[in-house]
Amino acid sequence: MDLILYNSLSHQKESFTPLQHEAAPGKEPGWVRMYVCGPTVYDFAHLGNARAMVAFDVLYRLLKHRYAKVTYVRNITDIDDKIYAASVEKKCHFSEIANKFEVEFVSDMNMLNVCSPTHRPRATEFISQMISMISTLIEKGFAYEAHEHVLFEVEKFSSYGTLSRKSPEELLAGARVEVATYKKNPGDFVLWKPSTGDVPGWNSPWGYGRPGWHIECSAMSSHYLGDYFDIHAGGIDLIFPHHENERAQSCAALGVDEMARFWLHNGHLMINGKKMSKSLGNFFTIRELLEKFPAEVVRLTLISTHYRQPLDWTPDLIAMAQQQLNKWYRVLGKYNHYQAIFNTDDDINLIDDDNYDEDQVFVANMDEIKDLSQDFFAALNDDLNVPLALQHLNRMVQAYDSTPTECLCLAIYYCGRILGVLYNSPTQWFKDDAHGTIDEVLVNQKIEQRNVAKQSKDFALADEIRDELFELGIILEDSPGGTSWRRQ
């Protein structure tokens, strides 16, 4: 079964095959090298950051499931003007801000069951490599010095704009560049800029200064993954200018036609149909959401829409994720031997565990597990179609609910872990309502919808709403005085 991915560079789906090959028992031969742009650590990560991290975490899990070796690099941008501005506001060194929010970001990712990357380099650890790459660009005639800056000359790179598919006029209009008279072309972008006063900086051939944003990823990706690697991924907002500029400077410095075989980008995040914005009062950090909702609910909500499509974060979408997880855990909890197999008295929190081949219960049943889950994996292999994979998983859950078998239980668990959920025991999931956070406004809205349905004698809809709330952990109680509800 081929893995098909949508390549932003070609604007079409393509069959994926690793550029290099290694062998391992039970896996397809191949060594996949993937780079995902990480956060700029000046504040708590927000929901938009989470979407990219979770989307490509599913890809990472799928790649590990298929191939012999996967090297995953996700950087930390710990030198940036936003970090410096935050340090001035807090009256501390910029590294204190960067270190604090790197720790908070990693904590948030662990809560969301996002696998740790193979390498998590910090930009400040690669200043010398950035200086070397900039020097090479100058020597090759792709960059020039001007007013203590070093700039990349976009007109010297003939395929500039290929990734974003923008015309020269669009590139100029859309470039987030500072107007400067010393630029040969207004679209030329900064590789190195001067630092004065307390602004962080390093010594370089062009004076005391700091790197531009784009050169950071070029230096780190080439160090760990080589001149040409398999996958470069990030949010759709990074296509231009960040990824366009990164591609140009890497190809020019390294002397290659492309730096990555595939470019993958996840879609925008919306909140109730509107762009997330602090001014609109709909801006959420991951930490705020994790205080309100179970981590697996947040994660499942983030992947419930296809990764390339815009995700509209709504109460109904969150409720649906809660409902699905409640049902999955309730069904798995019915299996008499579930605790013995998975030791589910304890919370399962092994973020990187994919060693199914080492677990005897999986070894003994793997052929049947793969047969039962083949439609699920077929969906994931078609450009990470998680919504379709969820439909197949729910069909497995329905089949198990009516005819529980050990292999079907194992297959459900196996698929859930590929998606990064089902890390708890059913007992732990429902314990003390810790994983039963309930939106009371939504519950009351559903009760009102049910009342209207009953008045219209649409008893099928009324029963459907009752069942939906039951899956959310809500029991309705009708009386002459009306309908009340309680937690299960």
C-alpha cells in the first residue's frame, strides 16, 4: 500500500518513497528524514502552534509504523526580536524568556501526546553554521553586504517563487520586508543584521549582529538531514516568505536543485468561523485549553479535520471529540481481559512507545490486527486522511460493541495509538470526572433541542440527542417539572 502525500511544491499528490534506504524486521526499507518548523519561544504556545505539531505528529507516527528508520528534526527559535522585546518587558535576559517558554512548550507537547523529535536544536547553538552558510552565499554571488546587513539577492536565484507560486509582483506585494534604500531589490531578505546596545548579538565578519529568521532553519536542517532530505513541513502561513526564502538560500548555498523532496503544509485555524486574534477575544493558548479540556479531547479535535483544510474550532467539534473518546473508552472497558493485556490500572503515558513488535500479545495477533485495521491505514496512507480513518475506527468500535473479540480490541487500541489517543485506561479516563469536562452551555442547548424535537413528535431525534449526551457522560432525567441532567 503506497503512502501518498500532497506536495506543496508540485501542487499535487505524489507517491512517497524515502530517498535513502535501511532495513529493519517487520518494516518497509527506508530512512525518512523530516524537518518541521518549531516555535519561536517568547510566550505560551497557542492553538495554531498546536495544530501543526499534532498534524505532523500523526505523520511521524505513521512513518515510524511503516519504515525502518525516521529522523525527525523540530527546531526551537530562541533568538528573535519578539523574544528580546519580551525580555525588555520582563526586565530579564533574553535567554531566560527563551528557556522558560521552551520548557512550557515541551510540557504542552507532552500533554498532547506529541512524540519527542529525534533532534530539537536551538537556533543559538548554530550561529557558527549560519555565519558559514552566509559566507558561502556571498562567495557564490547570491548575497551582498549593505549598511552592516547581509541580504539575499532574490533576482540571482532563478526559481525564486516556485514554492509559493507567486509572480514577482505578488512576491513584492506580499513580502514582509522593511523598506530600506540600501537593498538592491525591495524583496531581498535579511541573512544577518546588526545588533546595538543590549540587543543580543554575536561577532561575525560583518560586525556584531544576529541572524535573520530564515537562515536558522537552513543551517539546522542541513546539519542533521543533509543537503537534500525527504520532508519539510509547517503551517500554511510559512510558505511565504519563510519557506520560500529558506528554499532559496539552502539551494544556493548547498548547490542543489531542491532542499526537500516534499513540502507539506497544514491549513489555517479558525475560531467559530473567525481568525484567532487577541483583539477579538478568541485567542487561546494550549495551556488555557488543557486547563479546560482533557488533552486527548484537544488532540482529537485538532486532527478531526483534514490537515490541509482550515480547521474551525467550535464547541460542537470539541463535544464530538469528547463523545468519541468516551465511547471508545467505554467500549474498551467492557473487555474482560483489557486490564490484564494493557496493565490499565495505571495511566498509560509512554509518549514514544511504538514497540508493538516487542509485546507478545501483538506479536501473536498482528496478522489479524493488520487485517482488521487495513481500511484505517488505507485512509491515513492517502495524504493523512484522518477524518476517513476515524470513520473506519468508529466502525470497528461498533463491531466490537456488538461482538467483542480480543483481536478487535487490540486493533482499536493499535489504531488509537497511531492517532496519539487511548493513552489512558477506561478507569483512569472516567476517574473523578478528570476526563469528563462538560460544557454546561452546550448541554443545556442540546436539552432545548431535544424538547423542541419532542414537541414536534420527532422522537427519533429526541432519542438521538439523549444518546449523544450519554456518550458525553451526561444522563438526562425527565420529570413533570422538566428535564434535568447529571454526570454519569
